[in-house]
Amino acid sequence: MEVTVRTWGNLRRFLPGGVDTATVEVRDGATIDDLTAQLALAHDVWAVAVNGQVVSFSTTLSPGDQVFLFDHLHGG
């Protein structure tokens, strides 16, 4: 299934070409933990939101989810 991943700050380096948004194919039943491991950024993500809701890393993804990944240095 496909989800859209958006990153900020230093996390952009993990997406192809350093873009901030990418569509990523994950297995059915994948969690945020699975996604961050697949993208090799498991130890760099501090917070995550799915479809605008802050969620835990054990949250199961659904097709078409919008996943926002934040590093610990991102500020506003």
C-alpha cells in the first residue's frame, strides 16, 4: 500500500533526492515503526502525525495516509 511521507529539517536527507514529500510503498499492516525502519530514519524521528493527529510509533498505517515526521531540532 502507499502512504505519503512528509519530512522537515534534517529528515529530508532520508527521502530520495532530499525532497520533503514522497509517496512510499509499505507492506499491509505496517506501523510507523516499520516505516521509519524502512526509510532508515528510526533513530532520528522525534514525533509523528498521521492525517493531522499526533500518534504513537506503534500506530498501524492505512492506504493513503499522510504521515508527517519531525526531528528533535525542528522549530517554528
